[in-house]
Amino acid sequence: MTKNMFIVKGNICADRVRLGRALQKPPLTQEELAKKIQFMGVEDMTKLIISRIEKNQRHVCDAELHILAKALNVSMEWLVGDTDTP
């Protein structure tokens, strides 16, 4: 029997990443967000990874959460649902 190494299935920021993209002026596509993050120095962030994060199919490590927050100009606390103020 295989043990899951994660306590929580998926991630807790899926909806907020999607909402964060929509709140941008103009709203960002997954591709545009991936390119923005790549421009910030995280070259392996792709549209597919953003899609899997938003579909709650992929865990997000702390470094990724940090770069997502910076790219979306929101706080990490907002991304994980700890505050209502982006």
C-alpha cells in the first residue's frame, strides 16, 4: 500500500490563483501569468502547471506560492485564504 506524503489533497490556493488572474487589469490568461513568472526568473513555470494548480491537481510549494503572489501583486496570506484583502 502506497502512503500519500501530503496531509491535504491538492492545494488551498487554486481558487485564489484563478481569481487573482481575473482581478488583474487587464485580466491575465494562464499563459500570460506563466510568461510573467518566467520573466521573473522561474523558467520552468508553464501554462500547464498553472492549469494544474487551478484545477487543484498539483501541490504548490512555498517558493511557488511566493512567486505566484508577487506575479499577481497579492499577499501569500490572501492566496491561501487567510485574509480577504489581496
